[in-house]
Amino acid sequence: MPKRSPGGAIPTAGGDFMNDQVWHDLLALQVLAPLSSNYLPWNVAAMRPSGVVAVLNEVVINRRRRIVELGSGISSIYLGRLARQRGGQVWTVEHDERWADTIEQQLADESLDDVVTVVRAPLTPTASAWPHEENAWYETDAVRRGIADQPIDLLVIDGPPASDAARQHSRYPAIPFFAPLLADDYTIILDDIDRPGEQEIMKRWEQDLDISFERQILAGGIGIGRPRPSFTV
């Protein structure tokens, strides 16, 4: 039986942080093998393999079936492959038209376009932006139309881009927007929590939602928040 974990990190023999991250990701690539029938172009902007595994584990262990992802990419394809096997629906929100085309084509090539919907939503001004930063998030009307205001039990946040200092908190508006759409039992997964912006965002979300996030720095660089106790593997 999987054990509940406060931090989600798997202990390793080495003490070097980078080596430990690589170890987790190499292990994750082995775990992903059953869903890796076709080659996917992994790049530095993509969610780490161990992060993708954590997302897929959440789908399986806690039976998540209505999944919204902010920021399309490799994780969208793996979520689609798993949804095809186990049932469920995925909406992946993307602001970049050319990248949305690429993801849609990959989904169509694998006959996953009936389980994964690419929601095209340009970045536009938002009232819930972080103070003194660029005021841009996904166009809310486009997101609402795309997901049809359905209750969400898994929200994966890997966008919009947040690497520049002027928009390092650009992912904060996700919870002010999606909080009313979350199911009673839900999970929020935030990527890139090794960055100060995401760490500050998690603290705010913990206050806003009255939940706690597990910080999995080594295993995926993700934060996992839930309103009730659950299993993490």
C-alpha cells in the first residue's frame, strides 16, 4: 500500500542536489515506458519526467477524471494516453497559437483528440495579477468556453511563462479564477517550485484555499495541494 508522504521526495545515497534530480528523472523515464510508444521531443521548458509521473500517479491513485492543464506540452500527451486507457477528459490551455497547432497535431496523430481538448486562450490583462508585475493571464472567456465550466478534480499549472522577472508570479491568477470550478475533492499541481515566484504563489494559495502544499523539489520540482488527506506515491 502506498504511504502518505509529507514531502514526496525519495531518499538517495548521494548528497548532490543536481545528481539527485537526475536520478529521480531517470527512474521516472522507466516508469513512463508503458505510455511511451512514440517519441516525444522533450526540451528544457517541459515538465520534468518525475513531475509527469507525479501527475499521472495522481490520476490513477486518486481517480482524477476531469483534468485542466495550463500550459500545453509533453504532459498533455501523457495525460491523453492515460485518459484513453482509464477514462477521463483533459483540457489543456495554451496561449501560443503555433505551439497549440503542434500539440493538436500530435494528439490527432495518436487519435487522442477526443480525450484531450486544446483550449486556445491568448494572454490578456487580468484583475488578479500580482502587484507591480506584467498584468497578463489567459483570456478568461476563452477558458470558460473551452472547459464549459465543468467541475475540475485535477488542475495542473505549468503556464503561463514565468521565467522573466517582470512576470515571475504570472501563474498566481489560476486559483482566483479556478477556485469556484474545483470539485469538492481536488488536487492542484504547480510546476517549477524551485523558483522564488512559484514558492510565493504557493504560500498565497495556501492562505486563499486553506490547504497545504507538499513541496517535491527533487521529485519533479512540483507542489501538490489538496483539501483533504490523500495518498502520494
